[in-house]
Amino acid sequence: MNIRTAFALATLAALPCAAQQPKAKAAPAPAEARPKAPAAGTSAAPAATPVRYGDPRLESIRVWMDGYFPWGAGDVTVEEMRVKVPGYRLYAIKKIVTADNRANDQAYVAMPDDGGPNALVGDLFADEERAKAPAPIRSDADLGVMRQQLKRFLRGSFRLSLDPTGDRKSWKGLKIQLDSGYGGYDVQAYISADDGVVLLMGRPWDLKKSFAEQRKAFIKLANTPFTGPADATITIVEYSDMQCPYCRKRTIDWETLADKLKGTGLKIKRYFKAFPLTFDHQWAFRASSAGRCFYEVKPELFLRWKSNVYSKQDDLNVAALDSFALDFALANDISEKAFTDCYLKDKANQRVHDDLTEGFAVRVRSAPTYMIDGVALSWYADNLMEEYLRKTYLGGKGLPLPPPPTPKAGAPSH
């Protein structure tokens, strides 16, 4: 399922399997983090006008922003927004992927007029009704109208509050705390300080550096489950959900691909981050919390647990997952007390929330999403991962790939 709206509040729905999110019921389909479509009369995406690319600076924005979206050949366009924030120009950036429109995407950029080093990049909401009676943002009490507007787009409960540490010229920093059902996790945002009309959910990015370079520096790998050799030269970070059928499928596909790539010389270390899509997947967070507990006892138990969950995925519900996790603990010499002292408790849950916050910050919008040395890849087409690895690290050796076999009638598709 691929939900695209002009609003693109991409922090909150899902493609292959979905995050704080509208329903995603493809079977199995990747989950993504997208909002509901705007209500009639609501302007989530203000009118924009096409930009002419005679300006080298705008062309450089277009080229730079291509690295923000998942990898794949496509057409990136820039449109200037008519809504204004003093000292900034706002642009809508769209990418239409040539080979697979499921990967099409849109984001927004607030570019400083003074040529400053950083741009705000993310997803934009503009309240044109408030623009008729603008008022400055001074305290949390001034966020009431925007909070009501966001309720139209964000599924589940959330808290919206000012975050002075994020303040910058013409913008007030915001913190959106999303409720996972097991506590909250934060998403960074900004609101136009003078009038409260524009909310941009995203973060600052350095215009002088590639997104891949910045993601590599931002993603924390310490104390994270992984597989692969110590001398690996390629780092893949996977954000996935154990209740997501598409995540299970791509795990199987990865094992097949890894065997195929033996002998090529590629040395890959693959890290695993939790990205449970809690609004639609009732036991996904619990599986991630349990996995964290097992990892803390013996790191090798994490992948064993994940494999076991995938093997029973179709038969699990909340109660069955709880029982299955306890049985797994006892079978691996972890006492019931030791397990229950960890499972769904603050320490294990906080790590899952940290992964969610990090994922949204680097633009994880679907499960599974892969960051390959900082380059985002949404593995929709079956050959996409192999194509990327061969093109990027093997100089194209082994390309072009034969088309994948046509699924048999009645077989699940993505």
C-alpha cells in the first residue's frame, strides 16, 4: 500500500508495513508512515508554482534533494510555495521514480534567504485559515489551533509542545511526542514564529554535505544487533517490524541474495533497528521489546528470536506473543523473573522508542527500510537491492539482472 498526498506528513503512516499511520492492508505490503488525506477545505499543501532551473542555486537544491529520497532513477522537480516564512523560501520537492511509482515521494525544504549553511527538510502543514488572523507563537497555549489541525492527520494520540532548544530565526522549535501505546517517542518539528501558519515536521540538514554522509553520522550503531564480518566495508541498517509480512519476505530474500553474492568480495555488516508500526500491528512493539531483552542477555538470541517470530507470524496475537516470548526465554535459560523484569519495562521500551525517533529523523517512512552507508533504499522491486549493491560496489558487474519470475496465480504479492 502506498499512500501519497500533497501534504506528505510522512512521519506517520506506512508503505510496505506502516508507522503512526493510516491503515496499510496490502498482503504482504511494505508498511509506510503517511497521514490521512487532508479534509475538504483544509490546505495541507499550499499552492506552488514551478521553478525555472536557470538559477544554479535552485538546480543545486534539486540535485542535493535527490539524495534525500530512496535510491532509484527518477525525475526530481522543485516548486516554490506561495506561503511565506520571513527569511526563508519554501519549496516542494517531488521525485517520480522511473521504474516503480510505489517509490514516488515528496518533501519540503525551507531555504534561508541569507545563504546560511542549513535548510529545514521534512513534511509541511500550512493552516490557511489561521493565515486570515495570524498571531505569534509565544507559549504552548498558542499551539491549540495547530494541534486541532494535526488531529486530522495523525492517527493515535500525541502531544505538541514548544522546544526552545530548536528555536531559530523565524521558527519556534516543536516537539511532537507520538504515543506508541507503551510510552512516547519524539519527532522534531518547527512552526513559523510570527503567525503559526506553517508547521514543518523535520530537521536541519547541512547544505554542504550529502544526506548519506549526514545519516551515517546521525545513526547510532553502538549496542545494536548485527550480523556480518568484523572487517565489513559496507554497512546496512535495517528498520523493520516483526509483525510486518513484507519484512519477513525481505528477510528471506536477503538470505537468498547473500548466497548469490558469495564470491563477489562484498563484505557486509547488517544492523537491525526496531520500527514497530504500533497503530496497525498490535503485538509488534511487544516483539521488539522482547527482542531487546534477549539481546541484552546474549546478543545472538536477538536474531534467533526474530527468526522464530517470523516463522509463527501468521499465528500470533498479543496473548500468544507474550506466551511465546516467555517460552523462548525459558528455553534459553532465562528465568521467568529475569524476563518479566525486562519485558515491556522502561529500559527495553526506551531503546525501541529511540529507534523510532531515529528512524523518523533520517526519513524512514516504511518497514522495511534500508540505509546502505547512509543511502536510503525502499526494497519494492525484487531485484532492487541486488541492483544497487552491484552498481555501487561492484562497478555494475553482473548487471543487467534477469527479470524476477512472475508470481504464481494466487500467490501473495507486494
